[in-house]
Amino acid sequence: MIIMAEDKKEENGLSTALTIEQLTGAIQNSVDGRTMQESAARMMAEHVLNFFGYSERIIDNILEQEDRDVFYMLEDAGLLTTEREETTLYDGREWRIHYWLFRREKIKELMELQMESEAEREKEQSVYDDIPDGVWSSRMEMDS
């Protein structure tokens, strides 16, 4: 498992290498407009980051079909994008190279959404929060 951590930050607040936590949060909020389980999102984030490492982009032909399917799903969710490069070979033929890249602005946006939803969950109160402490001690005395 690769865990990314660098102190260097970009202007938008993301570190130059994405962390598992950052990508997990973005994945959780990106799939079909509903929240994905954290464990599933974390596994997907680890899987994807193992391809990228510290790189900004990876070449498509290192992917197996199952991996590519995950990348297409993340592209549909707006987290990844593709680009291609064309070059002319020595014999005059054109050669295309396809790459996968993170869409950092979208990832940042979804990470912020994740942090907001976590903050809202923390704000939610339990029905028991409003009950005075004395009620619990008097209830225990009645049971004795």
C-alpha cells in the first residue's frame, strides 16, 4: 500500500501527491450522487493510487481491463480524465499514447463536501443530549 505524504502544497490546498484520505473522501461523494461506504472507497483509492504513485499521470496500457473499468467509473464521476499524445515514428506512422490524470479541482471540491457532511454529522445531537444528568441518577435509584 502506498500512502502519499508531502509537505509541499499547491495553491488550491491539495498536496502535490494525493493522499489516500483525500481520494477516499472524493470517491465517497462522487459515485452516483450517493455516499459510498468508506471501506469500499478506501480500497478503490488505494488501488488507483498504487498505479499513480507520486506521478501526475500514468500511461493507459499498463492497466488490465478490470483496472481500466475502475478508471472509467472514476472518469464518469469526474475524478479522472484522459489525454493523449501523438508522435511520429521513424517510419512515418503516427503513434498515439493515452494517459490518465487526476482532476484535482473536482477532487478538492468533493473532499470539501466530505468534510462538510462530517461536520454536519458531528453537529447532530442525540435525543439523550438534552436530558439532564440528574434524571439518570434518579432512574438508577428507582431500579435499586
